[in-house]
Amino acid sequence: MNYLLVFIGGGLGSLLRFGIGKISLLKLLNFPLASFITNIIACLLFGLFFMLLQKYPKHDWISPLLLVGICGGFSTFSTFSYENVVLMQQGQFGLLLLNVVLSVAVGFFGVYLFISKV
């Protein structure tokens, strides 16, 4: 049953990521804004889902669906890594550093914001 829940959640998360990536307004100065926003939202969702699972642990099916499935399918770390390699190859080291530092710091804070409440 857990495999099915991860499968469904992963599909939903991937569709969300795909939709955000198609928003053409998120192309700003060659900065990978769509992936940045997606990763931050995924981190916030992960923290929120984790907090809720700590408060309401009776539903064992929720973790595979939400944390592994939706958040796993929604976050784009592989895309994040690829985009940073491209920035490096283009010699845009300032944007590369900005993307890495902001993504890690804000993502960390997004998860910490909810987990610190547990």
C-alpha cells in the first residue's frame, strides 16, 4: 500500500513542479527562479507535513503520501544541481553562489520553521 501512496504522491508532486516550471514569468535575469521557488515551497511543505505528522501520528498512510511522495516528487534538487552546473559553465559565478546560498539557507529555514515547533 505504501508503494501506491508514494507513486500517487510522487506523480502529484511532479505535476506541481512541472506546472511551476512552465510559468514563463519566473525567468528572471537567467536566475533559476522556478526551481528556487519550487524547492522552497517543497521545504516548507515538508516541514508543515512533518509537524502535522508529529501532532497526529495515528495516520500511518500520510507520511508515504505527503513526505516521500508529494515532497519528493515536487522538490527539484537534481534540476537545482544541473542549473548550477550550467551557471558555472556560463561563468556566472555570482548567480551560482547566490542560488546555492539562498536555496540552502531559505530551504533550511523553511524546514526548521515547522520542525522547531515539535
